[in-house]
Amino acid sequence: MRSEQQQESVDPSGEKGVLPCASFVAEARLPSDTHIQLIRLRKPAGVFRHVHSDFTLSLLTRGVGSVRMDLGAGRFGARYRPGDFALISPGADAEITVGDTHDLLTFFFPGDAARSILAEAAGTGLADHGLMHAALNRDASIESLMGRVWTEAANGNPMGRLLAEDVSVAIMGRLARLAMSSNGVKGKKPEDAPPLHGPRLARVLSLIEDKLEADLSHAALGEAAGLSPWHFCRAFKAATGVAPHRFIVLRRLARAQWLIRTSRLTLAEVAIACGFSSHAHLTTVFRREVGTNPSHQRNEAKRR
């Protein structure tokens, strides 16, 4: 095993275009205009140090072997396998010694937002994720959500950013629940946020309708509601029953159906007018949600 130390101290919130662990990055997917970063790493055996201001979640996707870690909560040793994940708190000086090559899917989330979500759930009971920083962890929901946010954060997907933000908040909420359970802390569920109502909700719904074809974000919607992007996501879901991305997809689809029935726009023009990237993108969503395709609905409208 190599014994030299690999210093990895690049801060994701620092210089634009500079990635953590740059020499080991196999692929990066960075949702535009968000503070979320996602990278896939292919790393050799060795000793690695991590110092980041963001919250870091690393999911092992390939490799089996042994590891010694200090993630800021004391040194421990473990055997690792795909599906294991490790958590590093913002500002922690973490050191990891790995005996074999391995692949990681690593997720960086703003430290202040991570602390806020945890604090809302556990109150003063937890300053961080506690015992989860002193062991490798496994959770099927986290593994599934990580795969989903990676897929949906692909560049070029006009709705991928909003969905990536929604899923990121779900990841942090799930981690908060796991931390409370593993540390014996009782509190309210992270998803039990006060719902948006009255003028705040009205402003958000109006913005969505006015900008339905635009690339909306949690930041813009949260500003309309007077909330941070992370608090907005949960308050909106509490009010409407669905996450912002899902709500906007359904509104875009409803407008597309109306234009297909009542206008002379081509299907490609309908797609762009409703915030879909192309006719093909509209067709994919249409088939998934309606069970048919746009051209069939237009033909049906013509026969009436």
C-alpha cells in the first residue's frame, strides 16, 4: 500500500471551477446556480486528508477492503463494501487510510444549511451527526437518493437542478433522522415544517405561473416566500403535498395539454413554451404522467 499522504484541502465553496480531490475525479456534476456539488471519485490506496467548509457525504460505489478513519469524532477501523457511507462535518480535519482502490460518489452540501436542518429536527440535542461520524454507515434510502440526485444533476436537463435541490434536502432530512436515532435524541421529524400559507404561498404560486417556462430554483422561489432555499422546500411540500419540482412538472404538463388542445403551436414550440427542453423531453414526461404521447392528444383534439 502506498504510504505517502495525499493532501486534499480544496474547498468546494472556493475558486470557481476547482474541484475537491481534483486528481481523482472521474466525473463531476455541478447543478448550476446551486451550492451543491457532486463528484465521482476513483481513488487508489493511500492516506488522504479532507478539510472542507461544506458538509460531506461519501458513498462507496465500488471496492472492498479495510480502512482506518478519523472523521472528527475519533479514530476507528472498519471493513468497507459498496453501499457504505461516511459523513464529515463542516470544518473537520478528517484523515482516511484506505488499503485498496475504491470508487466514491461524494456529495457536498452547504454547512450552514446542514446544521439548520439538523437543528430544526433535534433542537439543541445534536451539534452534528454524532456517532455517525465515528463509523461507516449504511442506509438503503440514502443510497437510493444519492443515485437519484446524481442522475438528475446531469448538465443539460432544464429541470434537473430543481429536482437535485429537492432530493438534496431529502438526503439531509434522512440523515437528521438517522442521527437522532443513532444518538438517542428525540425531536420532531425534519419534514414537519410549518406550511406556507396566505400571501407567501400566493406569491410563490404566482411566480411559478408567470415563469413556468423558466429555469426556476429554490433560491428564487424561497426569496418570494421570504425563506431560505432549504426551509422553503419543506414548507412548500407541507402546504401542497408535493415537492417544488413535482409541483412545477405537473403545472408545466397542464399548460402543455391546454396548448396542445387549443393552439396551433407545433409540439416542439409547446415544449419550449412550457419549460421542457425539447419535443422529446415533453414526450417522455407526457408518457410517464398521462400514459400517452402529445401527438395522440392533439389528434384526439382535432377529431372533436
